[in-house]
Amino acid sequence: NASTNAATPSLFISLVDSVSGQILHRVSHAHALESDLTEGTAATRVPVVISENWVVYTFFNQRTRRTDVGVLTLHEGMIDKNGITAFSAPEQELSFSSLESAKPIVLSKTFGMAKAVTSLGVTTTKAGISAKQFLFGTANDQVISIDRRMLDPRRPNGELKESEKMEGLIRYAPLLPIVPLRTPSHIYEVSSVQSISSASANVESQSLIIAYGGPDVFFTRLAPSKGFDLLPDDFNRGLLSVVLVGLIVSLNVIQRMNKKKMVSTVWS
């Protein structure tokens, strides 16, 4: 029966607690991992990346003929609407036990992407303050980046409420947009990317990215939140030097004048 086969799950994603061995969450997908010669290895591989409490994975959907991006986020629990006020706050446990603590709440959502994905990565910064970007190595030999806000499972389906706008949430859309300006590889082809790794730089705004696994190795530097801790190239350093020298000279003159005034006051 074709309809029965279409509804049969062919891919299971399980979150397992490595301490207790418990399955925290399991999600299934149909039409995944079916043989497709036109997509090659992109149809049979399931890239996965873990970042903080986020789990992102991709698989080829045989029915829609596109790549699906699954997102799971783990949370300690829900807070009541009036749970946080100026006079009260919810109780928080400073320690977590896989055997005693409650299971985390898992939010999930699936998005579509027009490109076949061969590898996944995520940006890393020195203090983790900058916004996160997830990196996708595609079958057409590109490395693209997508803001983590676009993958948020909490993206509402309807019109945004005022509180959701203040939180920076974006209305849900089934397809993830691929913005050319957010393509780290630009016009260059990076063949057969199998892995994407990242490392923090000396400044918080910068993340070092390397994509490898095929005949090409691609390295670049990304600024997920732009260069908020860097001086722009057109910054007038000469004027800054003149201002600093003027301040130093003025302080010295003022100190000498003050010293002379104090001496005159004492002798008078």
C-alpha cells in the first residue's frame, strides 16, 4: 500500500542521556534516507551538530525532493507568565543529576532548504556573547551560513506579539532563505566538504572557520554580530593620537599650575 509506506518513519533521531542511558526525546521522519542516485551521498548522510542546548541535523526528503533541517532545543522547564517579577523569581537548581533531576523539555521544528547538505558546523567565539550562526556545506560546493534565529523552534506561525518582537523572534516560514551576502565561501567552490570546524579568535566578534574533507580546504573569519569590538578601517587614528597628546600636555600644564598655586598659597 503506497499510502501506508509513505507514512512509515524511515529516520529516527534520539537524544540519549549518556549517564543514565535514558532516551530524553525521540523524533521520527518519513521519506528520509531513501536511495537517490541524483543526490549522491547527500541523500544518505545525516549531518548533525550540537551547540549548547541546540541540536541541528539535516536529511534528504525523498517526497519533497529537498533537504529538511531539523532543530531540537532543550530547556529546563517552563516559567509561569508571572513567574518573574521585581519581587520574585523562580527557584533554580545549581546542580543537575541525570538520575534525579526532571527530564528537559524539548522543542522541535523542521525547516526546508533548497540545497543538499553534506556537512554542518557552528560558529564559536571567545566568550559566547556574539550571535550564533550555523554553517552548511552544500552539494554544489558552497559554504553558507544561517543565523540561529532563523532556526529557532519557537518561531510563531501567526502574527508576532509585542513580547515576541521584543525577544527578536521571527515569524515561521517553511523554507530557509539563502542570502548570498551570508555565503562565507563567496564565489569560490569548496569541493566535497565533509566537516566544518570553528575556533574562537582573540576578539569576541570574530570566529575562525575551516571547511575540509574533500580535495579543497577552505578557511575564513566570520563576524556573526559584526565587528562591534573592532575599529573601522576608516577610523581617524591620526586625530585620536593628536587628541591624546593634547590631553596629556593639558594635564601636565594644569598639574604645574596647581602646584605653583599651592606653593604661593602656603607662602602667603
